[in-house]
Amino acid sequence: MAHFISDDCLSCGACAETCPLSCISEGDTKYVVDADACIDCGACEEACPVGAITAE
Ligand code: SF4
Ligand code: SF4
């Protein structure tokens, strides 16, 4: 299990600043979660202004 960022991402960066493990980084077209590092804490989900992050 890991959190996943959908194509609704606006690349605002809020989630990356919120993740306690810094496992979110900027990808080519949207931000992406490193699924191997994510511990499903849910912090990024609440930080996203457009609801683009969900638990897989
Ligand atoms: S659920 Fe937690 S650990 Fe996983 S990407 Fe979001 S903030 Fe980081
Ligand atoms: S907070 Fe939401 S919109 Fe902003 S970079 Fe993260 S996933 Fe994209």
C-alpha cells in the first residue's frame, strides 16, 4: 500500500513539503509518491488543495 497522486495534480508542491519522509518528488507531468518509502500516514492527502492524493 502507498498513497497515489492522480492526473488532477497541479504541481503546487504542498504535498512534498508535508510528507514527513520526503518521499514525494516532482515528476515530468505531476508530483509522484515513492511507493516503496510511503508509510501511508495520510498527511499529504490532507495537504492537497485539489484532492489529487488517495490511498491506493
Ligand atoms: S501518505 Fe505520508 S508518507 Fe506517504 S507520501 Fe503521503 S505524506 Fe508521505
Ligand atoms: S499537493 Fe496536490 S496538487 Fe499540489 S503537488 Fe501535491 S498532489 Fe499535486
